[in-house]
Amino acid sequence: VLMFIKLSPVRSDEQLTLAVSGDTLRINDVPFDFSPLPEGAILPVAAIGSSWITENVKRVDGVIQVTVRLTHAEDASEASRFPQPITAEDGPVELPK
């Protein structure tokens, strides 16, 4: 596991794509490189400058833990409205529909 992604659901028509490459999370093709974050450290959400990331980012047992805003339609599925966390490896991250 390279990254642990919690999802914070919100009603919005904005599109969201996620991809992981090592300690970098790409949100809608914008890279967020968390490789400088040492073990046990916390990166305050205010220092990140993205409305997509909703909580402080942490590194625990070598794994980046990040919470991302998950947009969904008005008629969204249960999986989108109450999403489970994702343990992501390198590559595109499949989001609930």
C-alpha cells in the first residue's frame, strides 16, 4: 500500500480523478508530492492550498494518509454518498460511482 485515501462526500457537479505514483497524489492532473513528509509527521491542510484535500496529511508506518473531497451527483449511489476508504497502489484510483 502506497497511500490510504479517505473520501469526504459532497454534492457537486465537479469532476474528480485521482492517480497515485509513489508518494505523489494527482488530483485532476495536479500533482501533490508528499515525499518530503517524514514518518509520523503531519502536513496541515492549510499549507496544501487545495480545496480537494480536506484534512491534514499524515505519514504513518510509511503510508501517506490523505482525505479527499469526493464529488457526487444528486442521485448518487450509496457507495458514493457513504464511501469506504481506499488503499491505493501506483496508477489510477477507482472511485465509487
